[in-house]
Amino acid sequence: MRLSFTTISIFLSLIRAPGVVSQTGLAPKQFLNLPLGEVKPAGWLHDQLMVQTNGLAGHEHDFYDYVAETDWTGGSSYYSNLEEAGSYWFNGMVPNGVLANDATIQSQTQYFLDYVLDHQDSTGWLGPEVNTTKPRYLWGRYPFFFGAIQMVEANSSLAGRVVPALHTFVKLANTMLHNNGEGLEDWTNTRWEDFVMTLQWCLYDFYPDGNEELLLDTMQLLKSYGDPWEEVFKEEYFPKTAVENLTNPFPFLTWHGVNMAEGLKALPATYRFTHNQSDLDAASLGWDLLFQYHGRPSGIFAADEYLAGLEAARGTELCLVVETMFSGSYLYQVIGDPKFADRVERVAYNALPATLTGDMWSRQYLQQQNQIAAKNMNPDPFPTDGSYSNVFGLEPNYPCCTVNHPQGYPKFISNAFVTSPDKTSLVHVYLGPFSTQTTLADGNQVTVTVDTLYPFSDTLTTTIEAAGAFTYRVRIPSWVANGTISVNGAQAEAVSPSNGLHSVSVAAGTTTIVLNLPAEITLEPRPHGSVAVHRGPLHYAFDIARTQKVLAQNAQEARAVDLEFDATVPWQYALDTSSLRFQYSPPASGVLPSPVYDSGLPPMSISATACQIDWSVAGDTFASPPPTSPECTGPTTNITLWPFGATKLRIGEFPTVNLTA
């Protein structure tokens, strides 16, 4: 359905009309996140964070033009004044530095924080503003706010400096917004929810300093000027195919992939000051529509700049991946529906590692479900993004993902545990190797250690040390079949989750919990009669053997390279889905390879009987849609499917054949 320009104008004037007053205060969330540093990675996940720290993310400050210290202090870059790259880098590297306990990164982020606060001018604007005549736009500072909040969480002594600076900025921003929306432009109007979250997460909830009325007024102003996500997420307006040939009835950037990923936070953030259940209902529906019409078996959705439908050769941006993970964590904490946590876990263990080289020195701008080459593409399957978009490199297509992607793993880790609002219970949300130390209600000091190879194992052993009794809850994913739990060596019993969570009454002292969470191999229907293969949280794909060619190398950092990958083996296979068999070879040492997300390294795989088929290629760079009802053109053979995140060239959506007839 299309709306006329007049209809849109009337609608926007109505939602921006003053006088709509929310109920008093902010509505509570279903769960509270723990402060940065209270949840830490262990085992293979800690190693994965260290690979990131030792890779591109941890070294950008040393050499990368957009965030190297000499650039952002000297003003030689457009991004130097918190327009984008500096804020993105800070937002990701603050939690990276804390969780990796990396003194160098912590020193860099502290210096960055101090520099920005030192350059706050007399009006309240957070600096620096260097060599630019550009108008003051609000959005570029939002990721900086997220980083500053996390620094306060990790070190409360910083609150005395950070919080007054934020309040001063909010007073200025409120004045600007009352001045006919000064400081707003297309990106700010679309990403307004990030500022609202800042006003809630740090200031109103923890450091209001008597400014509650001003904070609520600023939230309402941002919402009134911002793009109308409650309308974008209505089924009658939501795009059900790739959008390049559609007309957006709302501001055009709402169908932009990263904006959509960030916009998922808008309505839960709105709910907190409106108290309207309709906001939560619209957020939940929007999530479902997005993945129904644009979703990927890897857990993420497709947008090669704009929403791209279901075809396997269309792309997904790396920024979109990490922003969806952050939004999904927030949605779960506000709404409590386990579907959000299930999907974030899938994204973290599939889509995120798939778009990075194993050593994390090179990244893609766009990943594909069926990706038969990573090179300068001719022709280009992406209507908006450039032909270099799926190369693994320093900054293919746009630089934003280089500085933004490091938030993915750290924020996933930080949100792996939450508490109930009254802090009487602790909830283990994302399954994997973690530890946490926190204080629950009545000063109950609790330590939890989770020993597991999950998702590369079905078993998790959790040891809890508690000063007093409390309720421990653990998420049981929707894909678990016949899961069991044993407490303190007792006979294992079937898990019995309520709203996705299994509860255990924990006594003071030491409690040991053993979870066994097996899963069946499942098939997901995909376009053209193709299927995707899953087991548990992992999506499986055919890993295409490849050659590697260095296309470019950074002059200052030799490890920062652009890589071209080309297939060296046939990939045109159809599967007999009745032949799929799960294979597991746990490491004898109990330790996974480092890095684990690279060809042939995960201990899990799925064997399949297949045959080669006719499957055309567009140019020499991307696979055409999987053929429907194909016939074998060669003999039956056995192939192996590997976890999607470990593949860099792959087939993740397969045609099918019956080879048993």
C-alpha cells in the first residue's frame, strides 16, 4: 500500500503535535542488564574475543585513518569530530578493552573520553568541532554516549565527570529540539531511539540529578520528530520483497538495513515513557515481519544497503549484524520474549563470524548465504552497494563496518546474564562459556562459572557460589529436543521452561548444574524449493575450498589486507535430505582450535549424500537462484556441511534431490 504525500504530511503533523503526556516515570523492563565487567567470557569465547583484540579491531587506533589518534585530534578527517567513525570505534572498544582486560585499549578509550569531555564548549556541545562549518547534527554523538555509559558502568568513579557533561548536553539538545528541530537530519530522525536509550539507561534510571522532567520532555521530542517506527512496522506498509523497485511510504532511510536494525529498539524505548502495550506489540510484530520477508538461515536479515528480500545471493551488511544483536538484547530485556534471545544467539554464532576472516584482520561489507566468490564482482548482485562489497578487507565499500563491528562480541557477552527487576533472581540468557560475579538483593554475592564448548557441544556445567538462597534461571532455546538438567549430582530430569526459562532454587553455598541440550537436524524451507540445514544454534553450509589473492595491503599495517577468494572445487550440489547425519569429534584436550571459526576447525559437521547438478552462474561471481527440481548430472557423492560461521565461501541454501528411489 502506498500513502500519498498529503497523507504522510497529515500523519507526521499529528504525531509531532505537542500535548501528549506519558504516565509518570519510566515503565520497568522485564530484566536488568548487569554493569560492564560483571559478565566475562571464558573458554573458547574468551579466545574469540582475544582474536578480535589481536586483530583489526584492537589495532585500528594505531594506524587506521578514521580513528588513529593523530587524525581525530588533528582534524584531518571528516569523521574526527564524532560524526561517525570516532563514536563507533569508542562504542565497541570500551567493552572490548574491559572484557579483554587490555590496558592499552583501556588507555586509548580513556584518552578519547577525556579528549571529548575536555572539548565540551560553553553551550554544552560535546566536541571537538575541528575544521568544519557543518551544522550541528545530533546523531554522531549517540554511539559515543553508549561508550561513555559503559565506561561509567565499569568504573563508577567516572560518573562525577561523565554524568554532568551528559546532562549539560541534554539541556542544549532539548533547546535545539524545541527550536523547530534544530540538529536533526535524515540520519538523526531515523536513529532517534539511541539518544532516548541514553536518556533512560544512564541518566533517568541511575543519575537523574533532578532533571526527570527535562529528560522525559527530550524523549518525547525525539520521538515526535523521529521517523514513525510504529507505522513502518505495520503489516500493511511493511515491504515483503526486496525494496529497490518499491516506493517507501515513509522517510526513505527507514528501509535502510542498519537503520532498520537500530530502529528495532525504538518502540521498546518508546514504551518505557508511554507505558503503552501497543508499542511492545508493534515492536514484536516488526521483528517477525523483518525476518519473515528478509530473514536468513544464519539468523540475520538481508539488506545490501536496503532491505533485500530472501534471495540467497543478496547481501547483509556487517554493521547490520552487530546492531541487530544489540537491539535484540534490548528487546529481550524490555519485553522478555525468548524469540529475541534465540535469534541473537544464532546471529552471534553464525552470521557474525561468517563475515570475518578467522584471524579477524579482514572483514566484508556484505555477506551472502550462497557465496561462491569474494572478489570485485562482475556483474554485481547488489543494486545499491558497489562491486567490491563482498571482498574481505580493511574497508570494502564503506569504512563504517571497520569501526563498528567490534561491538558485536563484547555486547553479546555483557548481555549474557541479566537479573529480575527486584534482583532476587539471576538469568543466564545466552548459552556459552561465561563467568559472572554480581550482587543480588539483600547483598547476596553470587559467582557463576559456565564450563562448556557450546555451541560446539550440547553440555553445559554451571557452578554457582552464593552467600544466600536465590532463584537461578537459564534459557532453554526453542531448538532443544529432550533436554535434561541435573542439580548437585541428582538424577537428570527433563527441562521444563516457562517462557523459555528453566528455574532452579539455589541454596547458599555451592550448587552444580549440568544441562544437556541436544537438538535434531532440521530443515528450513527457502525460496525456489531449496532448504537450509540446522542443528541447534548452528546453521550448516558447504564450505567451498578456495584460493586466496592479496588485492591490497595497508602501507602502515601489513596485516590489514584486502583478500580475493575464488572457488577451487565444484559447489553445484543438490542434497538428499534424508541422508543428513550429525558428526561430532570433541577435542581430546577439551580445548577448541584458535580461531575456531575457519575452514575445517569446528568439531561438529553434518554429512550428506549429494550429486552435482546444472546450476548457472551470473558472470563469474555469484550463483543464480537454486534450481527447482534439479536432475543429477554426475554420480552420487558424499559432502560435508560445516558450521556457517567457519565458511568464507559457501552454499547455505541447497536444491534437493531424492537419491534413494
